[in-house]
Amino acid sequence: MSLAEKLEQDMKESLKNKEESRLSTIRLLRSQIKNREIDKKAALTDEEIIEAIQKEIKQRREIIPDMERASRQDLIKQVNEEIAILEGYLPAQLSPQELKQIVDEVVKEVGASSPRDMGKVMGALMSRVKGKADGKMVSELVKACLQVPASPKPGS
């Protein structure tokens, strides 16, 4: 079953079970997917749907600090529920250990040795972990892996 079919099935189920929060979140996501399909003039692949889901999650996470400053606990709770619903449609996320192992493999494969090689590493790495790991976390791991220990300055 494709991800689009699963979303449709879950939407119908939410409608029957009167799960308002889940229903509105799925409807909003399906609307975003439909808009992307109109722009693309073709149906989205599961990978493209995952990208749309990740974008929706990222947008929600970015607005939480504003809600905290406004002391809107009700909205924070609602947004966190939406994030949890959306995350249920993402593939299983890699553990930090699994991700570190993949980063190390890719660094060796591309022969990266300094922070200047980060672009090469990220390009090869993101195709492997797309949808399975947060890009920010991947970037931080690659930076840490490529850091060259500072050598002592002469005369110190």
C-alpha cells in the first residue's frame, strides 16, 4: 500500500471514529500533497510524500518557541499532537549509533579528511538516510567527524 493510500484510509478511519485532531492533520497533509501534485503535474512518489511530511513537521517545530513566549500551552499541546501524528507516517528513524556508523562509512568511501569535504560527504550521505534521519543531526555528525584537532601553535 502506498503512503497516499494509507493516508486516505487513515482519514476515512479518523472520520468514522470522530478523531478530530487526527482527521484535521491528515486533511491538511493531503492538501499539501495535492498542491505539490498540481505543481508537479503528476502523482507524488512515497519519497516525495515523506519530504512533504518532514516539511510540515519542521514548520510546526519552528512555531513552538513563539507559542511558548505567548504562553499558549493549548496550542503547544495541539502542535505536539500534530507532530506525533505526522511522525507516524515517516519511516523508522535511525538511532544515533546507526547514523554515526553510516556517516563513518561514507566519510571513508569519499575519502573525506577535512571540513572542506563536507559537501561531498553530505551529498553521498543524504541519499542513504533521506527520511530516516533529521538533516540537522546528520550535518552535526558529519561536522564532528570531519573536525581536525587543533594543533598547538608554534612557540606556545
